[in-house]
Amino acid sequence: MILLWIAAVASGIWSGPLAVSPVDVALAPFLDPNGRQAWEALAQSLARVATGGVLGGLLGLAAGALCGLSRSAGRALSPPLHAARQVALFAWIPLLTAWFGNGEATKIAFTTLSCFFPIFLATERGMHDVPPRLAEVGHALAVRRRTRLLRLVLPSALPSIRIGVDVALISAWIGTVGAEYAIGNGRGVGSFLASARDQFRMDLVAVGVIVLAGVGVSLHALSRVAFNRMFPWLEASR
């Protein structure tokens, strides 16, 4: 595909102000003053993903475990949270900007929200994945609640939680860049893309798109490696 891109630009088939070569795109983050801003933008976006991801992950894990383990909490919290999940993700931005303004707090809140729902849903579902026979044995042997949670419920829920973490990381990354792009102010990959678009710098737009894809793939790989290191039996049981 890259060879076709190079050939189209070199032959003049694709020409005009929006036509850029892969060589220009590859050199832009290193030689172009505006292109070098991509590194700072990437660092800012990753910091937001880390902050919002941790907050959203912890909140989603707590809410999912509570709804999955407690029937009364599930009846009270699960329906409104499932209803809120039906709202398109980026439809929350106007509400969040009304609450928190157009600054950093809104971006972090949106990233937190992006990460919360996948973790919540996966954890809640995973808590119900305990094999009925094992649950009956635990009750029959009067196993303490804490032991049952750590030795029975959590291992049964981990495969579902793992999938939730994979989805949440990508959702948090897309949410972070989307919030930066929509809100506009400050640094970040989304703001970098918006600025490149306004300047008609298609080479920088291409750099931003490549960064988006590269980080997404890296987050998925990082999640997989982390789970395999911490819970090697998960991969063996798949």
C-alpha cells in the first residue's frame, strides 16, 4: 500500500495541495518544527489516558463487582448504568463541558467515562460466571466470604475482565483524542490533528493518524502481555 502511495504521488496521479509523499510524512516529526510538536502532544494524551484510565478502571471495577455480588446493589445501580451506557459516548461532551468547563478536567472526566463502562460491564458479567457447582460447594463447606471472593469468584471473572480491559484501553485512547479534538484548547494528539487540519498540513494529519493507530495497537499488546505475566493460566485456559 505504501508503494502504491509513493507511486501515485511520484507519477502525478495524485497531485495538488493535499497530496503528500510517505517520505514527507516520515520526516515531519523529526525535521519540521510543527511536526516535532507531535511528541509533546503524544505525551500529553498518554498522560490523560493513564489518569482517566486508572480512575475509570477502578470505578468500573468497583461498580461492576458491587452489582455482580450484591443483588440489592445490582437492582439499584445496574439499570441506570446500563441506560447511561446507551448514550453515544461523544454526546456526553456538551454536558461535561457545562459542568467542568473547557479545560483539563473535562478531558480527564471524558476519558474516565470512556474507560468506566467497558470495565463495569465486563466485571458485572464476570461476577456471574462462577460455575454453579463450585458456588454450591463453597456454600456447603461454609467457605468464608473473602476466601470465596478471592479463590472462586475473581478467577472466574478474570477472563471477562481481561476483555473489558482491552476494550476500555482502546475506548479511553479514542475518547482522549476525541475530547482533545472537540474541545480544541491545550496540547494533545487531538489538538495536533485539529491544528494540522486548519493549516491544510496533510503530512501532519497523516502523522497524527499513524500515531493514533500505533498507540492503539501498542495498548492492546501491552494489555495482553500484562495479563499473561500476572495470570499465565488465563492464556492456557483459552
